Amino acid sequence: MHDIRAIRDNPAAFDAALSKRGLAPMSEDLLKLDEGRRLEMQAIEETSAEANSFAKLAGKAKATGNDDEFKRLLSLSTKQKQNKILLTDNSQKLDKLLTARLAEIPNLPAKDVPVGTDENDNVEVSKWGTPRSIENALEHFDIAAVKHGMDFETAAKISGSRFVLLKGSIARLHRALAQFMLDVHTTENGLLEMNTPVLVRDEAMYGTDKLPKFAEDSYQTTEGNWLISTSEIPLTYIAAGEVMDASDLPRRYAAHTLCFRSEAGSAGRDTSGMLRQHQFEKVEMVSVTHPGESDAEQKRMLRCAEDLLERLEIPYRTVLLCTGDMGFGARRTFDIEAWLPGQNTYREISSVSTTGDFQARRMNARFKPADGGKPQFVHTLNGSGLAVGRCLIAVLENGQQPDGSVTIPAALHGHMGGKTTINADGTLG
């Protein structure tokens, strides 16, 4: 959510930032709406003052026995009170309209975000690892060891397309990855593990900028609740309506949850295998910070995610997203892309974003400065640490062997009961 006062103070800067996202100027229309709302509010105050003044004068007239003057003044006071009701109704309508307009506008990009149109304009900032030379590399679903444990046909019979049924060693490896991620985040990275609901209310979706923009990409129950697309939603909304002490910041959370997306805007994309599913699992990181610490916190979160891939021996590259590829609520996003030899390319496995105070304004999450000043909005950040299913794909494809088996990264041996290999027949070895 944008601060109308900031737009009022510097409309040119607001429009210039929107232009980096490829959007037309909006400040003029917003400020006209804001001016109308403020005029209504001023009229309410004047009308209220007049009503009170007429009421006082009516009281004096009554006290002096001037009954005609009393009735006249009382009538004027009553009329102004009725006018106030109408003006208040108009003011509330304008306020709701302005809020709705502001809620539809994406976050403004940070100054260091490259201007661009799509993913081709993203900027690579680092790269780690050298991809193995794998002759005739296969995609994950074609590897012999995987075929026994990744069943798309049965999943389709149960649920339809874009679902998968994991079995045996593949299901165990998937579970081990999530456990590994949580263990590192909670024992080494200082994140508090949370087990969150996966059904949330409208307010939580709105507060984390998923409504109204992404309604069609989400699943809503007949009772009105929403299935989460990421645990960023419940984790971030913990702070809603709070006024925290500065000493309580940062708050750092991690959660492993099921996630659900309708993928309404991705028809025909990544339909093979389990790269893009309606139901998937993710370990999410969320931080709630002091505004002055949010940029450093984003870099810290980015390293938390990158470190997991290094421990899993998966080559990756990190890119800074351009304005045209950045999400609605983000002011800066780094994507980590894992090397997938079966596709002979890097694919996104984590996005680490800072939203500034964009979400905090929507959900009224504030902190009390240490110097005792007025409460200020916190900054919120989120990042995948990591997408479990996509990480499974990366482990399988990078660990594939000529005999159809898959070598399990050493970092997971402890979570796999000491097993080091998924044999070509799907058994653990």
C-alpha cells in the first residue's frame, strides 16, 4: 500500500518510479481523488462546528425565553447535523475508493533495481559451482531411479493434472530435503520454526498483497477462506495490527507448508514433470525488521538460501530481477536459479524479496522507535528457503548416473538413514 502523503509531497517521483515498471502516470488522478476526500473532511468539520454553534445559541435563546429564535436555531442545528451525515457518507465512499486504487498499484522499485521488460533483462550478480558433464542428461521424470517413485498418472486419476504422487525412496528424499532445510534454518540461521495454518482469511491475503491482485491464482473455499500460495502469508500476518518494541526486531521465522496455486496465468508452461504444480511444498523464510536494517536483512536471507544449495552441491546462479519481472509487492527481488542438467538451463528455486513498508501499511504493523518517537511501519521480507519440489528435481537431475541410479548429496545422508544412493530400481542403497 502506498502512502498518499508521499505521493502528495512528490508526485513526479512517484510517477517516475511507476514508469520503471512500465506503468503510466497515476499521481494526478490519485491526488484529485485525495483532494475531493480532504474537501469533504473539511466540510464535515465546518458543518459539525456550525451545528454545535447553532445548538449553543439555541440553548441561550431558550434560556432567555425567545421561543421563536430557539426553534429557528434548533432547526438550523438539526439541518447541519443531517448535512454532516451526508458529507460523512460521501467522505467514506471517497476514502474507500482511494484505498482501493492505492491497493491496486504495485510497489515502487528500489533505486538499484535494473529497468527492464522481462526475465531477459535480469542481471546476474553471482554464480556458484560448475555443472557436471552428463552425457545425454535426462529430466527428473525420465531417470530410471525416479520412475518407480514419481507417479503422475495415479495423481491425475485422484486429482487431475499438475499433481504428483511421490512414493518410496523419492517421497523419503523429498521429506529429507524439507527436514534438512528446517534444521539448518533453525539451528544455524536463527529462524524460529513455525507451524502455520494453510487456510487464511481475506484480511491476511489482503495484508500480504495477495488480494485483490492475485485472487484468480489462488484457491478459495466455499466458506470464504483461502488456501495459501506460500507461508509468507500467515508468517507475515503475525505482525498485523501490532506495535512492537524496536528491541524485538528483527523477527525471523521459518515454516514448512503445503502451498496451493491455480496457475491461472501459466497455461501451457512447464507442464512436464513436477516443476509447476497446483500443490507443492516450500520452506519459507520471513523477516520483520527495522527499516534501516531491511537491505542488510535481504542479503542475509539470500545467503541462507544460497548456502543450502552449496551444501547440496547444486550449481546455481543468483540474479537481480528487473522492474518488468519483479513481483507486485516487491521493491527488490533476487532469484536463485538452480542448474537443471535435464533442461540444460538454470531454473528458479528461490526468490528473496524485500517489500519495504508496502505490506506493513496494508496490515498496520508498526514498531516504537528506541528514541520514543511516533510508531513507524516495519519492513517485511520473504524468501524461499527453499522450494522443496524444485530442490528435489535439482538433486535428482544433478545426481543422476549412467546406470540410472541417483547419488544422494552427503548433506542428506543423515536424514536418509545413512543411505547414499537411489538405485535404478528405486531402492535405497
